[in-house]
Amino acid sequence: MGTPAQTLSKTVTISTVAELGEEAMALVRPDLHPLDFLALLMEKALYPDAVRFIAHALPKREAVWWGWVCARRSAGENPQPKIKAALDATEKWIAQPSEDNRRSAMAAAQKAELGTAAGCAGLAAFFSGGSLAPPEAPVVPPGEFLSAKAVSGAVIFAAVAKEPERAPEKFRSFVAQGVEVTNRVKIWGPRS
């Protein structure tokens, strides 16, 4: 968890690496606890910024799980076969984050299309580690924040792709779930 000072400086660090929008960055203060900053983002209806903040704060596997849950909820009861396949492959990686499952999640994500919540969730699993290159090629590690960016895409697409008029309600639900995950993995220290 770290000291209160380390926790508070996380707000600035995460906001910077998450590449939050100008309006959100204007709200960043080093003395603002991350949960209070998220509450402020939600109050100002800066939903995509709140999503990006959480996605960049969470450990990769937990972040992929959050993106997958949002994508699954968005897909509904009977998703298209390619969406279901991407969700299933991503779920398999979450349960067992092996190299084979990571590559399978990417293959399924590409078939589902990367402009979908399910596609982004699979992409996030692929970007979580390993190599971007084919197995027989020299290792090309993914950038440190590529997985978080794909998770952000999964959650944002999940909120806006269907029934965009309900996006604020979906964002509030998804962000609340993301905050719950941050609390369970105890990434924030106590508020001072």
C-alpha cells in the first residue's frame, strides 16, 4: 500500500501515464487521494478519464478481468459467435494466464474486431506480457501501458456501443465496479 504520501502522489503519476484529458488533468492535485480524484471525475461526468485512471492503476490481470466483465455485460445474453469466442478466450487467459492462452485471446480478439469491447479485452490480455512478435521471432515486449489502454477501450466501448443514451448510467456502474476491484487488491493507502 505504501505511505500516505506515496498513495497521494499516485494520483499525479497515474493521471499522467493514463493520458487523461485536459479537463481531468486540471483537477489533479498531489494531495488528492486517488478515490477522491475518481469521485471528482465522476461528479464532472469525465467518465472516460475515470475509466483510464482505474485501468492504469490496476495490476494487469485484474484490469483485464475488469475490462472483460464490462465487455461481457455489454455483449448481452446471446452475443455474436465471434464476440463470444473473444470473451471465452479472454476468460480462459484470466483463469490461466499462459502464453498459449494469451496468444489465443489475441487471435479471437482480431476476429471479434479491435473496435469492440470484447476485442479490446482480448487485446488487453495479449498486451499483458510476453512478446508481440510471433513465437519463433526475437522477443518484442509490449509497452508498459498497452494493456491498460486496451482495457480502457474495452470498458469505454462497453459503455457506449449499445444504447449510447444509457452511457452515463453504464459508466457509473462500470467505474463503481472498477473502484471495488481497486479496493479488493488494496492499491490505495488510507485517506489522510
